[in-house]
Amino acid sequence: MYFLIVLGLAGSGKSTLAGAFKDWLESHQMDSIVVNLDPAVEDLVYVPDVDVRGYVNAWDVMRRYRLGPNGALITSIDLMANHLDKLKESIDRSEANYVIIDTPGQMEVFAFRAVGPLILSSLIADRKAVSLFLIDIHMARQPLSFASSIFLSLSAWLRLRIPQVIVISKTDMYPEEDVEKVLSWADDPFYLLSEIRSMGDPVAPYESFAESLESYLQSTEVVPISSATWSNLDGLYASIQRVLAGGEDYLTEEPSSRL
Ligand SMILES: Nc1nc2c(ncn2[C@@H]2O[C@H](COP(=O)(O)OP(=O)(O)OP(=O)(O)O)[C@@H](O)[C@H]2O)c(=O)[nH]1
Ligand SMILES: [Mg+2]
């Protein structure tokens, strides 16, 4: 059983990819389940096999504790921790090859607070996991947004310590040249830096900015995909396999040792 954790900013295409990748795996005779860990989502584009809303619903929490939307989401994620045994049991019972975990839109409340990593490490236990960090092509094609998104993915990695694949999503929305440009920035962050400088930015970053991006991106694959057209989902699968074969087994450690 392998875990694929789908992460990214609100609206980056996480739920759509979770559903599309499940269908893609099924069309290649691989069984998978999708787990919804978003307690606030109303309409899902897929039918979840395991759904946290059966245990915690952010809208009920909002009414019961008289909280606003953000407070309700944070409280719901804290409450989720009380139901980990049941969630894990449902996942384990499926015996699926791949468990795709769809995470909440406000990734910071899930990926950056201690409870999110705790939830994930409890569900994953000693199995292997890869996180798919989505960056919408609409953001990725802007040099500064691309750079800040890469640093955000690095922050998520730092908190979760699950090996990562960076996924440029919704590539069907822009011409091929735009996608190629983003990939060339990922290949050569000094080229990205030169583009930022050529925009006449008065506080353009220093060389060390490109150096830090370069050392992170050298060890992280960047994969463009479209969930709408299924473009390059086979490439995403190949990247996932390479990461799983790479054997970074951080999650086999006791969760308490890394929180
Ligand atoms: N054209 C296109 N649109 C996409 C693709 N993937 C997602 N979208 C659209 O982008 C919007 C957001 O997609 P979601 O899958 O809901 O994004 P999300 O990251 O789950 O959103 P939150 O859970 O709210 O953070 C929806 O309107 C999707 O239809 C894609 O590959 N191509
Ligand atoms: Mg979603």
C-alpha cells in the first residue's frame, strides 16, 4: 500500500487530480482509493472511498462552537485527530495499492500545524508515501509566483518530511511554450533569476536565492500535468515510482520523534 498525499494552495486542482488519478490508475488495472481529508468541502468531483466528513464536519463545528470559517476549519482538523483509528481502519481494510489523500484548500492549517503531519503519519504508519505538491500553471508562469510556490513546497516538505513531486497543474489552460518555460526555470533557477531581474524589479533577489532553489530542485522532480485531459499522468506515475523506489523512508520513524 502506497500513499499519495495531494497538497497545494486553495484551488490548485487537488481534488480534481485525486479523482482523475484514481481513474487513470484504474484504467491501468491498478486499484486505488481516494480519502477526503477536507472537513469543509461541499461538492467533490469524485466519490470518496473514505471521507472525514463522516466524523467531523466543519459546518457543524462552526455552528456548535460558534466559530468563523477559519476557526471552524482549525478546530475540525484538531477534532479529526480523535478519529484516526477509524480512518486508518477503513483505509487498511480496502487493501488498495494506492491511497490518494486529498487535503483541505487552506493547506497551512493542515500541512503547517503539528496536527496535520501527526494525522498523516498515523494514517501512513510504516508504509511508503509521496506528496504531490500542486502549483497551478496560472501561478507557475509568473517568475516570482513560481519561486515563492517552490519555497512553499519546501516549507511543506520541511514540516511533513514526505518525499515530494512538484506538479504543475492545469497545463491545458496555456500554450505548450509556457509550460516549457516553467520547466526551464525549474531546470535552471539562474535563468529564473535573470527573468526576475529583467522585469526591472528594484529589489531583485541575490544569487543565493537561485542557489537555494537549485539545490532543492536538483533533488525534486517537476512534472506538468492536466487532470482535464489526462496529459502526462503517465509521466506523473513514472515520477512517483522513481520516488518510491528511491527509498526515503522517513515515515517509518516514530511520529513523535519528528514533530
Ligand atoms: N482546465 C483545467 N481546470 C482544472 C484542472 N484541474 C482542476 N481544474 C479546475 O480548477 C478548479 C479548482 O479545482 P479543485 O480540484 O477543486 O482544486 P482544489 O485544490 O481541490 O481546491 P480546494 O480544495 O478548494 O483548495 C475547478 O474549477 C477545476 O475544475 C485541469 O487540469 N484543467
Ligand atoms: Mg479540493
